[in-house]
Amino acid sequence: MEARKMERKSYLGDKSLRSTASRDLGVGDKSLRSTASRDLGVGDEKKVKCGQVERKWTVDLVSGCTDLEATTTTTIVKMSSTTTTTTKSDQQPSLDSDSLTCSSAGSAGDSQLPSQPVMHTKQNEFMQINADPVVIQEGISQLTVNCTFTTDLKAEVATVMMMGLYRIRDQAPNYGKQEVAIVTRQKANDDVVGNLSVVRKFNVSGQYFLSISVKNPASKDAGIYKCSLIGSDTSKEPFIAAVTIPVAMFGDSFPLLPSIQAPLPDKKSNDGIMSDKPADFSKPLEEINSQLHALKSAVETVTQNVSALEKFRQNVENRLTNMKLLMFLEIVDTKTNYYISIFDFSHVKVAQATCELFGGYLAEIDSLEEFELVVNFFLGVFDQSGEDPSLPSDVTEGVLIGGTDEEDEGQWRTRFSPKNLPYIVWSSDSPSKDTSKNCLVMRKNAEWKMTDQPCQNPKSPTKFVCEVPNKK
């Protein structure tokens, strides 16, 4: 590798800064090549890009210088407390080994505020997060943070439940960890809230993407941005991945939570490039895995109980169906099924309870159409001579339906709803003035018209009819 000693001079008002640094510019076995008349300004469409102007910073930043011809990159640049200025020069940018700042030899440019840096990226084998810029200026910048996960990167990730973007600060305002945005199957639409715009993609061609854009950010928007993913692998075991990137506010003096930055540069490798050392999340992950296993066990137990209850329900339903076949004759309508009892009723409460057992109630005649339907049903069961080949009783006097005036004599209401009976077809001698007759019966010898009868009449050969709404 070729070692170079670079000299640079920067003028800021009446003050000057002169620094001399020497370091290897090589990355791996490739070295940065010098090209004349290159614009080192960030964002210019030239071959070389180099960092940004910084003033009196006390924060660690992730930056880099790139030679696009050599396709090599030096990635970790630590900003010193002194002022550095990016200038136009015909010299190749170098790394100052003392201050670890991005610098270049030649004449200094004019003093100015930091220009917008290029997009900075942190990633692990599962996920990628990038921020633009990594240093924001209150009220005049626009902060963009992107979080990406692609299933093609790791085949063992079978299911993704959620991906979230969080901001972490170690001092006010907004101390601690805050949720910025999440993307799930149910929450995958873009939205805008105030100065925050969110773009979401959930499993679009195998990609999970979450992007936020903050217009005119404030100091509360600085901090460690953490992209987290929760899912399961092909063995249905919990899968959790996370990656972080720091974003600073220009002029802030607080450290960006160095204890929880993972991965962050913390030591120098043999080739002169700072290496990444991930934080140890093994203990909290073990606790989360333990809780997830316990939850999984509880879900399996509940599933088994639900399955047992479903079998019990099906067994009860089958028995009720068999009982229904023994106790009733059925007529099926499009909306309602009617069941007429094979045996006589002894008390209206017994009849009502029997109907409720099968999911219905004593029939309520609401219209002429329904009245004619029920009458035709009765005519098919009971012949005109009084003989009944379908029922045990040879003769029936009538069929009990769900009408009563027990609460208010003469005011007939439905027993189940309750509501005023909208349709009554009285026989010629009904209703009577007998206050003991509080139930409504459709009488056979009166062409199935209605009459009032006692609600308890064990000696009378009277059936009852149930109305069961059709659930299909």
C-alpha cells in the first residue's frame, strides 16, 4: 500500500486550522486512486464523494469516502472536536489518522453550515437500516430513515409478524424508547401525521419495508433509530432481528447512547478500518424466547380444550336432533322451521321450555301469509275426519301458539318477544270473557282459527307448535 502525507488549511473567519496526517489509504488490497480536478462536494455528480463540513461536534458519526473507479470504501469516520471543511481540490481525499476526519489537501473553501451527507447504511445478515442525513439541522433539514427486510436474504425466516422502527434517547426531551412506526399485515397502508410521513410495504414480492420522512425535524427527532423484526423460522420457533443507526442534531452535546448502539464501531482492525461489534442481546432474547415458549404451550392447551368442547357440543347437538325427530313433525320454510309436537302439552311453560331447548319458541303468527302456511301444515298432519295417522293421538282439538293476555286481560301479546300480536284470526265465539283463559290455541273444529284457552289443561288433547329461525 502507498502511504501519503496530506496537508490541508482551513479558514473560518480570522481563525485558521492546519493539520497534517499520515495514514494508509488502502482498503483490503485496493488503494484509493488520485484523480485530478475532482469535486469533493457531497451530492455533486463526480467520481469522488467525501463526507461533509462539520463544526465543533462531540458525537460519533458514520460516514465514508468512496472512490467509484476503484469500487472501494472506507466506512468509519469519527468527527473530532475541531472544525473540518470539505473543499474542492485536485488531490484525492485522505483519512487523517490523528483526528479520524475526512480531509483533503489544497486551498480551503468558504466557511459554511454542514451540507447534506449521503445516505448512511447499517446492516446485519438479516436487515438493513439507512438514514439521510445522520446529522439534522433543526427546522431546515428533512430526515429520512428506511428499514428493509427481504426474505430472500435468509430462507429460514418463514413468517414475519411485525417490523417496527423505534427512536431511543438517553435524555430529555422524549427520554427512553419510543415507537415511531410499525408495519404488519393489518397495518400496511401509507399515512401522514403532522410532519411525519410513513411508507409501508408488507410482503411485497418478499420484501418488508418501512420508511419515515420527518419534515423540519427538531431535537426530539435525534437519537438511535432501531429497526426490529419479529417472526418465526421454518421450525415455528420465534425469530427476532434488529439493527440500529444514530442520528444527531447539529450542535447537540449529548452522547448517542453508546451503551446500546449495536453494532457500533468500538475497535480498530488490522487494515486501519474500524470494525463492528454487536451488543450482547442474548439474555433478553432468552427471556423473550422463554415467554414465547410458555405462550405457545398455553395456546396449545387452549386449542385442545376448544377441540374437546367442540366435540361435546357436536355430541349434544346430535342428541337434540335425535330427540327432535322423536318429539316433533317438521315443516321447513325458507326463513323459519316449524315443529309440531307429537304428544299433547300439559302446561304452557313446559311447551315454551321445550321449544327453547331446540333453539326456538312457541310460534308467533305475524301475518296472513304465515297464518296460511301454518294452517296448510296442520291440514297435512290432521285429516278432516279427525283421524291422525301421523300422531299417537287419534284426535286433536287444537294447537297451542305463542300468544297470551296474562298480564293485561284482553291485550294479546307474543310470549317470547314480547310485542303486541300483529295478526289474530278469531273464531266466531272468541275471545271469551273468561279470565282463566290466557293462552292462544288454533282450534281444528273452527277451521284452525284462534280461540283463548287455559294455559294448563292436561286432559285436553292439544298439541303445540314451535318456531325455530333457520340459521343457514
